[in-house]
Amino acid sequence: MPTIHHASPTTISLNSLLSDSIPFSTLEAAFGPTSLGILVVTDLPKTFPQLRSTVLSNSSRLAALAPEKLESLTDERAKYLVGWSHGKETLRPGVVDDKKGSFYINCAFASKGQSNGTDTETESSSDGDAHQNDLSQFPDFPEYTAPSLWPAEGDIPGFRDSAEELISLIIDVAVLVARSCDRYAEAEIEGYEAGYLEKVVRGSRTSKARLLHYFPDDSDGQEAGEVDKVHDGVGEGGEGQGQKFNDTWCTTHLDHGCLTGLTSAMFLDENSEEYHQLSSSSSSSSSSSSSSSSTTSSSSSSTSTPLPPLPELPTSPDPTSGLYIHSRNGDIVKVAIPRDSLAFQTGETLQLMTKGKFKAVPHFVKGVEAKNLVENKQRRIARNTLAVFTQPNLADVVDLDTGLTFGEFARGVVKKNTTTGSIAPITN
């Protein structure tokens, strides 16, 4: 088992964001050239813990749906970046990622446009016109413009409503983080447009959420052919040499958006009696409540009562599992996100927009391995989490010097993340 080095991310309260009182030194400590590239926000709204538990529990319920229902939630034209995706992305060249399932949600519903919500009817009309412009200007970008797919209400009651509510909360906090970043950039970057990042995050029609379910490791150790697929831990400074990490869940990468909002991970024992009892009651509830199609459009939502959360383990039973970051000096460090908090990571677009003042963070996820369980080796441990990628609209400028738009930048991202050659946001 490799030596694990832990690092504590910069932490602030939501109240300090609301009062716009974050010191520049704090932002530099979180996102600057010598930072971890991650900021933790505490003291979230009272609705957050229940929303997190509900949405992350529903990730397991979604992954357990019948194969034909999951197939109806896939969108090949959108390169599997809308709806359900499993085995469609590559972990690294030549290695298909079948360790996790992803449910992608296009987050245009959370766009605040430019009106700051003062005129809902006008704002809705304006957003509709803007979406039509996106469709006509970028007809070959369905991964960003296609409507979201949703499981039938009878399969997972409350799935859509709870997901949209949690995603909206995360984006609302991201807007406040962006506002603080703007204040810094306006003071430190010549020619920076006042309020630009906040405007981008607030008005984005291309932000994307990824609800993740990491399947239990049913192997008795490393699978054949995977023994040498370990991360060597060598960063730019070289100080990470000799550290060996099996990153078979999510290999080292940069997010290519602005700010990525992350919940802490939920760990579940799918072999526990309590899990099976709640899963069984969930199945009974869903089968009796509706027999509708397993796919719904993005134009309607429900008011069903969400299913109860599944039993969450207090911590990961594999102490090596979790989010790892490449520090700026080349070390690999493990970072924990508190259960009642959100974390925000920097992406490549933010690095472009701030001319390198804020740096994108290289990171990877190490999964739960059966051989590393600290007790009861018979447990089947799943890991669920939610990432929300706040991204500019396709026509938004992300490089102020060259005029590069996000659409052009996205096309230029190395097409290595899916088996069909698409540009996928990968994260923890």
C-alpha cells in the first residue's frame, strides 16, 4: 500500500462569499500558481444535506435499472454525454472505462441569463431564443445543446426534481465564487472585463452535471492486465517519484471548464441487509407508482416524493480511496471534502480567462479495491458523487488575447475521452 500524503484545502464559509469579503490572499491560496487548485465552501443552505443524500442515493438506483431502461436513457448522437454512459469512455488509450457509470445532465435549466432573475417571463423568452441560436450556430454540438434525458418518474420517484434542485444550488454557489474571482482578476489582470466570470457562470446554457456511480470491485485483487496500470506519481517537480497508485477509476486529467463544483463522495455497502431492504422497498414503490416510459423530455418535471436515502457508510472502508491532486511541487496528495460542504476545482478555461493567475488542477480518483478493505472483505462498496462543470456558452470568449471561444477551445481538446472520440468532461 503506497504512503498517503494528506493535504487540507483552503476553506471559506458561504457567508464570506455572500458578503464579498474573501481576501485576495485566500483566492491565491486556493487557485493560484502554488495552490492545490481547490476551494471548500462550508455553511451551506439547510437543504443541502438532504439533497445530497437523495441525489447520490439515486445514482445507485439508476445504475440498478434494467439494461433496456438504461439503454433508453443513452444518446449516441450526443456522444453519450447526455443521459446514461457506461463503457463508452476511455480511461487511457486502449483501456475502456467500465468501472463507473455516468449520468450526464445539461444544465440550461439553471441559466440565469443576463437579467439576474428580475423578469422571469422575459428571461425565459430570452433563454429560449439563445438556445435556438446555439442550435443553429452549433448544429454539430449535441453534447452541449441536446435536451436532458430523465428516468421515468415511476422508476425513481423525485429523481429529476432533486437533481435539478441540487445542481441549481451548486451553480448558485459557483456564481458567488466566480464573483470573488472577478474582483481579483479586475485588480490583477490588465484589460479584464468587469464581472466576466460571474456573467459566464450565471448565464451558461452549456454547464453540465455528471452523476457518477463507481461500481463495486468484485475482483480478488488487480485484474489481469491491470497490474502495471498504476500512476507513477511523477509531477513536474519530480518529487512524487516512487509513489504508486492504481488509478483505474479516473486517470489524471484537467477539467476543461471554469469551476467544477463537487459534492463529497457517498460510500455504500451493496451487500448490507439495510441496503437490500431499502432497495427492495424502492423497487416496490417505483413499480406500483407508474408504468410510464423510462425516458422523459426536458420540458416537464414532477412533484413526486423522493425515495429515502440509502444507508451511507461513515467513511471509505478503503483508506487509499479518494480524490488525489498533483500539487504544484510535484507531490501527490489526497484531499477530503467534508460531507456538509462543497468543493470547487479550477479548470483549463478559468486558467485561460485569468491568463494563468488561477491554474487548472491535475487530479485523479483512486477507487475502492476489495483487497484494501479494512474489515469484512465480503462487502461490495460502491461510490457515488456529483460533479457540476460550469462552462462558458459555446460562443463566449475564453482567451481575451486571441478571441478564442469556448466552442473552438472544446473542439481543440484532445479527443481521447470516449470510444467514439468525443470531448468528455471527466472528473471525480
